Amino acid sequence: MLTSSLCCVTVGGETSDTDPTLPLRRRNSMEFIPPHMGGESSSPDSPVSPSVSELRLVLLGRTGAGRSAAGNTILGREEFGAQASPSAVTQRSKRREGDVCGRRLVLVDTPDWFCPGLSLEEMRQDVGLCVRLSAPGPHAFLLVIPVEPSKGEERGVLERIEEMFGEGFWGHTVILFTHDDGLKEQSIEEFLQAGSQDLQQLVEKSGSRYHVLNIKDRAHGTQVSELLGQVEEMVAGNRERFYSSQTYQEADYQVREMEGKIQRERGERKEREERDLRERLEKELKDSLIKIEGVIQEHEGDIRTLSERTSELERQVKEERDEEKKRELERELKRESDRREEIERKLERFREKRENERREMEERHRQEIEEMMENYEGEARVEAERNLMKIVLPELQRNVMISQTKMQREFSRQMEEKNRQINKKDGDMERLRQNLKEVREAHSVLQKRLEREGRGQRALIGLLGWVRRNSSSWLLHNLI
């Protein structure tokens, strides 16, 4: 029979009264013992105490699994955005704190690290953020899985977890099955038995530590106290009180140093290429303007010559007394004036052309510089990804090799099992062939025996007929 209990929850200054009792061992158990609170050293190898005054928990899981809702249920209030809409889905790791059942609780809600579209750089940055938010290290990872029909995502979750955190992750993990009254007609054991092999492997990897959380029922305080009790029990049994990957931290520092060096070299190269491009474009613009300026200066010289000639003709017209010569000079003056105006118009067109070419060349140069910058940034992103791949964390490399070795062993085991089954079937077929041969031989012997017995019976019948006939003749003869 279920018993209700209350536990004290304080988040952001707001409290609600609940019972501080805790389960001693298993999820869903209703037998509790009071917690024994104690201090904690920041060293992973510090002596183990029965419980800790602060619990640092990290929520992991796919989008829609109910991570944020689980965090809100544990804290007893809305601290993480609900994932009802795409805009509310967790984009970066977030940290929230609260007092729950006499403990200082730190919860870190993470984005979907298992999304296939997440790049290595995005994942690395947010994993680093999560590590900093849960420093000096989380006591437990809560791997959130919804109680619903499998979508075949468990295998990807398993592989990505081991790539990111290594085998040591599983010793600090509790699987958190979330539901909203979805287990009324089915127990969690029945759900697991009907689940996929990958889901069962996740449970097995985590040492069969799992807890069921109704994210709609926040009034049932025992489900949270049971979860925290199970986490404390796991922490007490671990040699390292919380998860801490020294290899990750050292490699992360190495990656950051390399990224800084790449950034500096990229900046220097960018400035150098931009300077060279600007110098080349300025030279092209200068050469083009020099050519136009030469044409303009040439026309300006023609205009000066024509102006001088026009002035001279005007003077001659004024001084000339002969009307005929005066009219001739006036006609020549008009021709020279028209010619000067034509050259001035042409000069104005060249000036406009010079200005237009200058603007067009500057625009073209600006576009070339922008294109160069875009290409450079694209190359820089590719180069950064390439360098990050070259500096893959040793821990990740080792875990990938371990995973590959396990897969090869599993494949070899499956092949051996198939070969054994094939050999067994071959042996069964051989025995069947032998039995069939023996049956056929026995049938042949029996048939021959029946044939012999049939011939003997026919001979006996013939003999009896002969005796009967002969005996009748003999009796008749003697009687006569």
C-alpha cells in the first residue's frame, strides 16, 4: 500500500512543506530512512561519507524526452522552459539551484547532445559549459528517457555518451524514466521487458539504476526524495564521489591553446591578405584614373589653345575695319567657339566617366574584399573543424577504440554463434540422412523377406493342391 510523505523544497526563497524521508535502496520502494548529511571535499578521491550536503545533477536526453519538465518536478517549480514549442527547447546548458529535502541541489539542464545535426564544435563548447556549470563535477547524470514506444534512438545515445564521457560515465548515471500518468496499466518492469535490446543495454550499463518520475504529479514528494536517495546511495558506493575527467580537462586546455594560436595566425593572415588586396585594388584604380586624367589634361590643353585662339580672333574682329574680313573672322571665331564647346562637353563626359569608373571600381573592390572575407571565414571554419578533429581528445579516441573493439567482439561472437548453429543444423541434417538411409535399408530387407515368404506360401499352396488331388485319386482307386 502506498503511503504519502512530505519533503521540504526551497527554490529561490519559496518553500513548500514535505517529508524529508529518503529510500534506503530501490526505486518505487516505500521504506525510508532519514538521510545522514555531511560535508564534501572537492577532490574526487576524498573519503566517502553516507551522504553529501550538495548534490550536483546533470540532465541528459533527446529533445522531447522531458528533461526540463523533470528538472522542474525535482525543484518543485518552473525553472526550466517547457519544451512545448521549438523556441522553448533548451539551446545551451543552464544551471538552477534550490534546497530540496534538506540538500542543496544544483541542476544543469543540457541541450540535445545526441542530435545528428549537432557539430563537433557546438557539442564541445556546450559540454565544456556543462562541466563548468557543474564544477568540480556532477555527482550524477540523469539520463532522461520517456516511457513511450521506442523510436530507435537508444543506440545513438549509447554510442555518443561513451564517445563524450567514456566508460566512467556509467558509474555515475541513473536512468530517469519520465511519464505523465502513462504507467497506469503497465509497470516499469513490463515496459523494460517489452523494450528494445538497446534500451535494456542502457539500463544494464547503468548498473540497473533507474527511477520513474511522473512529471505531471508534483504533489507526490516521495518520488523526488526516492530519486535523491538513490543518487546518494550511488555516490556512497563510488570510489570517486563525483564524475571528473582529468583527461578531458587537459585536452580541453590543449584545444583552447591551439584554437587561440589558430585564431591569432588566422587574424594575421587575414590582415596581410586584406592589405595586399587593398594595395592591388588601389593600384588598379590609380592606373585607370591616370589614363583618364591624361585624356582630360590633353583636352584641357586643347581648350586652352582654343581659348587663346578665340581671344585672338575676338581682338582681330574688333580691330578689323574691312567688313568682308570681319565677317570671315567672325565665322572662324564661331567655328573655334563651337569646337571649344564640343571639347568642353567631351571633357565633362570624361570627368563623369572618371567619377563613375572610380565609384564602380571602388564598389567592385569592396565586393571583392567582402567575397575574400567570406571565403576566408569559410576556409577558417573548415580549418578549425579540421584542426579540432586532429586534436581529438585522447579520452575520446580511447573510448572510440574501445567501442570499436567491443563491436568487433560482439560481431565475432554473433558470427561464432551463427556458425555453431549452422554446424548444429548440418549435424542434424547428417543424422537425418543416416536415419533415412537406415530406414530405406530396413525397408529393402523387409521387402525382400516378404517376397521370399510370399514365394514359399505360393509353393506350399501348390503342394497342398497336388496332394489333395492325388489323394482323392488314390482313395478312389483303392476303393474300386
